[in-house]
Amino acid sequence: MKRSLLLFVPESNRNLSAMAPSKGTEAGEMKHLSDQELMRIVQAGDYSPASEIYDRYSGRIYNFAFRFLKNAEAAEDAVQEVFVKMMRHANQFHGDAKLSTWLFSITANWCRDYLRKADNKVKEAEDVLISLPTSPDLAPDRSLEKRETEQRVQRALQLLTPEQREAILLSRYQGLSYAEIAQIAGCSEGAVKTRVFRAMETLKKALTGEASGGDRWLNAVR
């Protein structure tokens, strides 16, 4: 699934997807810049790196939001809102931090606010996770099995508390450290470890019918 970048900020040139690259940095060159280097350009008032940053992180942000909320439309909204906030508040990003941590912090806050609204409870929705292209060597039955596994894990994730779901998604699916998750969640590393442990126990039982073997199902869709 290819998602377009349609971000709007209170500037004369609002559609960031149409922004030309800066004079000093061509679009092709941006692919070789680090996240910190791209953000320094943005912080200088040049929004041309927006598309490159979007390409790097929009899929991960969408998948996190979708797995958290199980709502495709809300996940789409989350992606747009996260990148709008990234551009508007670029100066809040510190170069010694990881851009991924900052973006997932914005995403997690958006998802929490979404769930606080009485009419936005997690609900059933069509599974539309962004997936990597299926290998041509993968037999059709294996491809179907992979999709069924994704759906099974997605249902199991909804058994977790929002705090547990956030911790397990950031840890197991996005590869963030406990320290980074603690920063995002506003809690201690010990609390994150506890949430991940309890989440894993719940998922293992839900996916296998017993407290063993759940890792196989989680790893199948990482």
C-alpha cells in the first residue's frame, strides 16, 4: 500500500508532498542523509526533507497505530497528524535523540487521546496492515497462512490493556529499547518490563492455548 504525503502547515506553500528540494540538497541526496541531518534542514525552515522522512517512517507509524487501535481510518489520521506535528514543532526535536523515539512518542500520545474519547473505542475493522511484498518463492498457501497469522495476532493484541499493547508493539514490532519506551510512556523501565512480560503471557495463552509457544506467532509477523 503506497500512501501519499498530504501535510498542511500554516505556510504559503502548504502541500509538503509538492515541495521542491532545497537548493543545497537534491532529493536524491536526501536519501543518504541521517535522520538528524534531515531534521536540521527542517529546523532551518526548509520543509523539503518531509517526503524522505515520511517514506522512512509512515509505514511503521501506520502499522503501530493500526495495531494499537484496530481502526484503519484512525491509523491514517494518526499518520497525517504525526507528520503535521513533526513539521510544526520541529524545533522540539533534539539532535542527540533518535527521531524514531520522538515520532513514536507523538503517535502514542495521539492514540491515547483517540481512545479517551467515548465514541472511539477499539473496534473490529478490516485488516489492512502494510506488508512487505510477498516473495515469489513463497507458495500461495504460505502467503495465506501468513495473512491468517497476522489476523490472529491482531485479534490477540486487543486483549491487552492499552498500556500493555503500547509497550509490546513498541518493543517487539518497532524494536525500541525499554529506555526509549519508558520515555514515550512516561514511566520507569521497570514498569515497561512488567507491561511487556504481562502482555507476552496474555498473548501466548491467547495464541496457543497455553503459556508457551506464543513467540512463534509473534515472530511470524514481525
